[in-house]
Amino acid sequence: RGIKLAAHYQAAVTLVSTLLWITS
């Protein structure tokens, strides 16, 4: 369960970072 949560967190961080990079 912890690994799955970490994976989702990593995916969310990557998505947000990408969006911020594109819109900046």
C-alpha cells in the first residue's frame, strides 16, 4: 500500500511540475 501511494504521489508531482514548466 505504501509503494502504491508513493507511486501516485510521484506521478502527481511529475504532472504538476510539467504543467508549471509548460505554462511558465
